[in-house]
Amino acid sequence: MFDLVIMVDWSAASSPGPAKPSPDRCWIAWATGGKMPAPEYFRTRRDCMARICHLLRTHHGTACVGFDFPFGYPVGSGLGGGRQAAMRIARHLTSDERDRNNRFDVAARFNREMTDRTGPFWGCPANASSDYLSTKRTGFPFPAFDEWRIAEKYLKEKHRRHSLSSVWKLYTTGSVGSQALTGLRELALLATQADIAPRIRFWPFETDWERRLDGIILTEIWPSLRDETPYDHPVKDARQVIACRDWLLDEMAKGTAAAAFAAPDWLDPAQEKICREEEGWILGVR
């Protein structure tokens, strides 16, 4: 189904990680043609994306690249998902070779555009707070849209996955909002690489779920769905990307991988359309 599989544990850090492979920086695990190398550590996002680009350029078949950050925002927020959200973020967010970035300024800008208030994005150092971005969550008084996407509500309610963080949270533990901003920016840049761009598809926005899985398929993953305990590696992030990679390889070997990319059959038509066009989905959540 895929000639190349890459799974990525992302980081929104604002400085390079330690030289010694460490948690909370970028990790990838990849496989192709029966080759399954050890996970690779990257001190910066730029180095991580350079490695991914190299792998995509040297493997010309189909590929699935999974990233552990949201690909979309709750319906009604106006931020959308997939390529649309990525391009919008990339127009404003900057990040240098040492991962210094302006994500808090961008979040404040989006808050002003969406609600003209200090939200829905929240969380930042005190020196980055402003009239449009607060250091702490102050409720969610935004009736036009929800705090959670459909996929997240399903995981929280049906599977009791209460450790999920909101895409609006930008700072401290579980700041998936910053991962989404910095990550979607990089996907927008990836999709402008002349030799790679024609093959890029954002799942499920541009693939109609499992129906168009040709080219390079960019997917959202949630590593906590996979059991990483059988793997022998000192860093949990590394174990998790191996577990995600091996899960997809196993699905491919069994001939059941296409079902993992399909829309869950419990989504009603309106929900399916929202997820496919705006919010996105998490690979393997059924």
C-alpha cells in the first residue's frame, strides 16, 4: 500500500534540543522495502524536516507520513484544516534554524481575527501575553465553535482518553496547539517543494478518506493509541514512533490498512463532511 512509511514525534520547542538524544524533541521512525532502521533523533524541526524531505526524494513510490499534531481546528472557528490551515499559518508564522518562532504573536493575531478577545488560543509566557492572548485558560465563552474536534470528543467520551489536550492550548505540558501551529507551517512549506508538491495529499481532506491514497499522504496520528511498552529504547518518544510505524506496517501486511484510513461508520453524513473538509481525523481512530 505504501512504499515508504514515516512516523514523526513533533516538538514546538523554541531552541535546539540537547546533543544527546532526549525526550520532547523531534523523532522519526521509518521503513521501506523491509528495512526498518532504528528511530532517529533531531535537535531542531528544520533538521527533522530536512531528513523527511531526503527520504521522500530518494523513495519515489507511495508514502505515508504521520505527524503527532492536529491537522485541523473545530468547525466554526474559521481556521479550517489541512492545506488551507497550513497555508494560512505559514503566511504569518516564522521559525529560524534554531527553532526560534513567533507562534504566540500568530495565536494572538488569530484570536483577534476570530473573536476579538483573549481566546480561543491560550497559554504563553508572561512576557508574551497581550489583550489577545492570556497566560491561562479563562473558560471557553465562544458559542460559534467548540473547544474540541469531533475526533477528540469521541476519544474523550467513548474511550475515556482524558489526557488529550486542546488544539487551543499553546504552553506548558501538553501544548498541542503550538505543535499544530509550528507543524502545519512546515507541512505548508513541504507542499511547496517543486519536486515533492505534486505528490502531496493531506488526509482526509484531499484523499476522500481511503479512496485516493496515491502519492505522499500526510496524516495526523496520536501515538498514545499504540502500545510502546514492548520496545526497548530509553526514550518514550522513540518507542512511540516505532509503535506507530509498526502498527501501520502490520495493517498493510494483513491487508487491512485501507480501513484505517476510511471514515468511521458511526459518523453521520454531516459529521463526515465536517471531518473531511475542516477538522480532519486521527489515523486509526475507529
